[in-house]
Amino acid sequence: MSTGRGVRCTVESMNYSACELRVGDYFEVGPEGVSLPPGGHFCFYAVASATSLLNGRLAAPDGDAWLAGRPLAACPDPPENLIMRLEEVGDDGRA
């Protein structure tokens, strides 16, 4: 990601959440690390899954184009089937 802005990872769907996440919960990954909205929490397995994916893909030559497609990432717990949407966050904080 050439802009230095962040990426928002938002829960889009799930069967259930053992970590008490809900659709719409999110975390952001940016130049300064991982952040959550005030009072928020997130499953560290889901965070690890998404950040590993971002680390590999955003460094690729087509990283910006890939992120512009708003890709999906999954938590590694198959029965939960927790799916996150990845989107670039603008300077105004909007995805």
C-alpha cells in the first residue's frame, strides 16, 4: 500500500463467534500497528489471519489493485466461518 494509510478489517458474516464478535466489528492495520475502536475487542486468531495476508499481498507489485478489490479474509476456525472484508482507510478514517 503506497499511501501509508491503513486497512480496515470488518466482520462481514459468520456462522457464530466464540469470541463474541458481531457483524460490523472491525480493527485497523496501519503504519503504527493494529488499532481497535474505543472499547472494542477482536479475536487474535482473526487478527493474525488478516495481518499475515496483508503483509504478503500489499508488498506485491499489484498490492494496491488487490486491496482496491476489497478482498475477503477468513478466521482460521472453520465452524465459525467468520469472514472479514479488507478495505483501505482514507485520511478521513472512512473505509
